[in-house]
Amino acid sequence: MPAGSNPLPSGPVAAAKLIVAYDRAHGVLPTVAGVPGSEEAELYRALARIRLLHRQGRLEPKAAEILEKKIPGWADGHAYNSERLWRQRRDELIRWMTKAKRPPHYASGDETERALAAWISAYRKHARHGRHPDRIQELDTKVPGWSESPEWTPST
């Protein structure tokens, strides 16, 4: 795309549809790290422009509706990534606890187990302070025992 041209292909609604298609195909929104001139780079520029228009209150409502329906949190990259990473880590914990039959422990030699233990520690704090009640309830429902301290028996 020539420098200075509008990064929105045929306007925000068409760009929103392309961004949704990209998200569905790749599981993530386009990022700034895309190769210059690539589809990802152009869609990232379009997304950045759409977010700006949205913050300014100038985005066509139909474009915002398309994005919000298919990609909740799209308008705030941090919120979108936070929710995506939350689901990813939750699913990792479910798989890990299904296999191990216990909560992960910090003292493990396994990097994944230690990372999950740190994540659980943070969510124990959230639970104590009443933060993220929906996420805590989801963990209680989908991962019974997640908040229990594991018994650790070091291997000899």
C-alpha cells in the first residue's frame, strides 16, 4: 500500500470483516510484527486505525458491531490479549491437573508446572481480594481443587 494511503480496505466495515477472518484463521489479531507489506501488517494498520476511530467515537457502528460480536475485547489490545491468555492458561491448567491429579507446585523441576503454580498463586490472591469473580468461579467449576496447596514430595 502506498505511503499515506488509507489503510482501511474499502472502509472500516470491510476491514472489520477481514480482521475477523484473520483472527479466525490464525487465532490471534494481526500484530505490528508482521512483515512489511504482508497481509498481517496491512491488517494491523487497519486495526490500529479502527481502534483510533473507535476511541474518537467516529467508527461506523456496523464495524464495531462486527468486531465486538466475533472478537470480544478487540478495541483494547491489552484486554483482548489478557482474555485470550487467560483462556489459554486455564486450558493448560485443566490438561495438567487432569494428567497429574494434583495442583502444580513451585518446587517442581518442570518449567510448565512451575509456571502454572505461579499463575495459580496469583489467582489465589485474586480470590482472597474478590478480584476476577467470574474467572474464580470458572476455575472452581472446571478445575476442582485448583486452589488447594499441593503436597510436595521431592524425588530422591
